[in-house]
Amino acid sequence: MRNDDLTGRDPAPDLARGLALALIAIANVMIYLDDRPYGLRQHVVEHDWLDRLAGAVTVTFVDGRAYPLFAALVGYGLVRIAERAGAGDPTSPAARWAVRRRSAWLIAFGFVHALIGFSGDVLGWYGLLGVVLAAGLGASDRTLLRLAAAWLVLASLVQGLLYSDPQIREQRSFLWSYVIDDPLTALGWRLVEWPMTPFGLLAVASPVLVGIWAARRHLLEHPERYRRLLRWTAAVGIGSGVVGGLALAVTIELTATGHPVPYPTVVVISVLHVVTGVFCGLGYLAFIALLATRLRDRRRGRAASRVTAALRATGRRSLSCYLAQTVVFVALLPAWTLGWGAQLSTAGAVLLALGTWVVTVLLADLAAAHGRTGPAEQLLRRLSRRSAPATTVHPPDNRATIG
């Protein structure tokens, strides 16, 4: 019998986080691959057709698409945290204080995460965005959406240019610590790499702002009210994401096989990959919201299916599961541990990522069956609530745990 009470909790946020962690695992594991030439966006150059296919699928559906999905949930979660802390008023001083404090602790979590082994950490960037955006929780809807659009244009140009080098290189262009076999030297480099990570994730600030806008409308709690908007967003977002991803995948394949693409064309495709990645992440979220609505309609009055319940349990413990992925990858892949990143193929890396995700889903489901909270969530909640103002209240929550 499960003790993880889901009564009164809307399924979409938990389900979205649980499913998104599979994409994040695939995106992150690719960073560890080394000891072969590097192409566009530092994707390793493979020769086996299966590995090249796996790389193309990853670029099309995951690369630059997974983190925008989670970023929207970050913004959504900020509003829910503020509402809880402000007794329904997300713009009150108590609400903003709570968001800032939790976000500051998330930065600390990100620093430890990078120190332990993953300098591509995103927790610190999410935390920094939370600290900055706490003051803007009262901004108008028009301001939020205009800022999201303007930032997306600027960030996409910067990211597109940063990742537009089409040359095949024998050495990494960034995140060098993974190929260093001395643990202390690798640790020192991770301290350098971690502050650089936000430059590769600038565009995720836009879906955070969209997530704040969506949270004000309780879009994930009541997706049945927004079916038309969600269907349009899912179709356009995912469709554009596939087009932009395929364009980059083809470009990577051409450059890797000795068919140079003009640099201006590469830049344009690289920028479009970033823009369509944000659209795709929002499309994924809309699709999951629609899926959650259908599941809820079909099973109204009955217990959720075991698979759905396990995914929701994973979503409730997303921070712990995200960190658990790093534990597995760090133990196996970097040069300063077992060094499997030098032998593992792209297809093998996808299988490792999905296998790791499945294990975290099973563990989260087991924890739910015994009524246990994720250890990282429990620690973050405890630290965030310490010395909280007396006016802060804590009714049952339905928030994102990574963001």
C-alpha cells in the first residue's frame, strides 16, 4: 500500500518533472563522452551508423530542449512557493523573502553539485534566476511576456554564436575537467567551469518567465480550461523544435563527414536551434499537461496507474533524482574515476542515461510506498524554512522541486 498521498495534487507538474528527468539524463550524459574528435556543439564524432542515429535523435529532441522544459517548471514553482509563503499573496515581503532564501540555498546546492563532479550544473543558474526574479513577481503579464521574448532574442544570439564553431577538433572547447585524470586538478577546473555554465543556458530565463505567467493562471492545475492553447503550444512548439533540431543534426553530420557548411549558415542554424529549443520545451510541457488531463479523466475516482504514480513520485523527488543521476555518471564516466566516457558510444550513453533514469523512478516509487521524502528535497526545505518570518504559512504544496 502506497503512503505517498497524492490526494488533491494535480498530476501535471509532478508528471512533467518525472518525464523531463529522462531527457535531462540523456542531455547530461553526453557531456562525459571523450577520447574522440569533437564537432559542432562539442558532440563527439562517431562512425557507427547506430551511434550517429542516436546522436541525431538526441540533437533533435533533447539537446537544448530538456532544460527549457524544466525552466518553465522553475518559474511555475516560484509562484507556488511565493503563494504559500505569502498566504496567497505572491508579491508580499514574506513571499519574496521565501523565494530569495530558497533560491539562495539552491545556488549553494549547485555549487556542491559542481564540486562533487558535474560542472554543467543548472541548479545554481536556477537559483540565481530565482533571486533576481523574486522582485519581479508582481510584474504585469504583458511585462513578463515581453521580457521573455526580448531575452530569448538576445540569449539565442549569444548562445548561437558561442556554439557555432563547425571545426572538428581533437580537444574540448569547454568543460575540460571530464578528461583530466587527476582528481584534484579536475576539481580545480570544475570551480572554473561552473560559473561559465550559465552562458550556455542563457535562454532558459525566457521559459522561467513564461512559467511565472502560466502559474498565475493555474494552467497546470486546470489544463482542461486551456485545451486549445495547450494543443496549439504543443503542436507549434514541438513541431518547430523538430525542424530546428533536424537542421542542426544534418549540419553536424555534414561537417563530421567532411562536407563543410558555410559559417554564416552554421550561425543561423545554431541560433534557430536555441530558439526552437525553448519553443520545444514549452511544447513538451503543454503536451504533458494534456496527457495528464486525459489520464485524470480516464481514471477519475480510481487510483492512478502504477507507471503514472511512479513518474509522479519521481517528479515529487526530482531534485534527489537529478543529483542521483550525477552520482552514477560521475562514478563511471570521467577520466578521474573509471573513465568509461572514453569507451562508451553515443548509443550506449543513451542506454546508460535511460537505465539510470529508470532506476531513479523505481527508487522514487519505493520511497513513495514507504512515505519517504527525497533527501535533497527534505534538506532544501529545512534550510529554506530556517529563521522564516512568523507570517509564513505552509499549506500543502504542488511545486517544482528542482525549480
